[in-house]
Amino acid sequence: MHVVSENNFPTAAGLASSAAGFAALVRAIADLYQLPQGPGDLSKIARQGSGSACRSLFGDYVAWEIGTDDETGDDSYAVQVAPASHWPEMRAAILVVSDKKKSVSRTVGMQTAVKTSTLFKERAESIVPLRMGLMKKAILERDFETFAELTMKDSNSFHAVCLDTTPPIFYLNDVSRNIIAVVEELNRVVRRKVAAYTFDAGPNAVIYYEKMEGVVLGALKRAGLVEVDGLQGKIVEVRTPEGFSEKLGGVLAQGVSR
């Protein structure tokens, strides 16, 4: 058998290329050989290639259940929380800060974090299980305020663990931090959460928002971070403008007032 896997997203740049690749591989082989496809069957197989691949076999809103069987892991697989039609107003913009391969893979990074980070155990055993329950509830109730808060907090928590690892892992760069600043300032100016950022193991951002596309993506553009028009459904290239920090507040306030 000869297998060819191609990505239309940057590879190994923190945008789930390995998850997509392994999910596609498992789905193709399962269809070819007509393998059993009961609840969790393919998800458990895909997870062995890339943990996140267990979720990529599904569409829409998906949760990776931690399971309790430490010996076999048979009860650790993904389940769909809700279809996309449940929350049709939800949107996501992918901001490609860098398409370069990251210096530390997520697998290696997490293995190192397990061994050396004092924050990792607390996050895995207490923080994530609590937030998973709250996130499922927020999705089912279409509560964007809670969804946004949990999304940003968990992203920050993940990267705090990376920094707490020895040696520390720096996935975010200056442009990533500027994106965070734009979203935080925008939410402050609007006085409610209209956007949420999240970063996986890389500098590239996913920005979630609901109905205020003009405000959210317009703020990023006015701040000099977005260089293209016609943003919906596209990968957006971003950059760091000169004088970013000095003009951020005024730019966002002006944009929201319009």
C-alpha cells in the first residue's frame, strides 16, 4: 500500500496537521477494508497516531473523553457534543503568523512537560476536567461569553505549562502576543466578549466570534495585523506593524465607535 498525505494548511506549525493527516489515514483504511466503525472504534485507532486525531474524525463540536482505563485506554475517545447547525452563528478565523515548522513538536513538548512541569499535573487532573464540563454546557446553551472566557483561559493555561517546562517551550511569538492584546482590548472596549483567541502548539491563532465579523476582523485589520480583504473562510496572513502598542487602544476605540 502506498499512502500519500497532503495538507492545505501549514504542516507542523501548530494547526493540527498531524491530527488531520492521521484522521484521514484511518478513515481511508477503515473504508477500504470495511473495518468496524462503532462508537469510538476509529477514534481510538487514530488517537495512537496523534492524540488530537481522535477528534478530527468528527465534524462540528467534539470532545475528547479522558477515560479511566489507564491500562488499555479503550474508553478514551472522541464524541460529538453538538452539530454545527446547533450554533450556526459561530465563526472561526485562522491567523497564520508563521508557516515554519515549530522547533519543538507537540508530542515531544508534552512528554517533557509531563516529566518536568509542576503545573502539568494540576492542569490535567483538576483544571481541564472542570473546564470540559463548563465548555460542553456553554456550547449546548450557545453561551458565547462563557465559551470565549474558557477558550482564552485554557489557551493561556496550556502555554503557562509550556513555560513551566524545563527547558521552557516558547510556542508564541511577538505577533501572537499582539493578537492576544487586540482581542483583549477589543473585548474591554465593547464591554463584553465578542471574540476569543486560542493557540495550540505554535504561534498561529484561531479567533472565534459570532455575529460581529466586521468589528472583530476589522479591529485586527485596523491594528495592522491583517493584510487582506474578503476574510471569511480564508487563511489570513498577519504581521507586526510598527508602533503597534502605542496605537492599539485608539485604533480599536475608533473602530468600535464606527
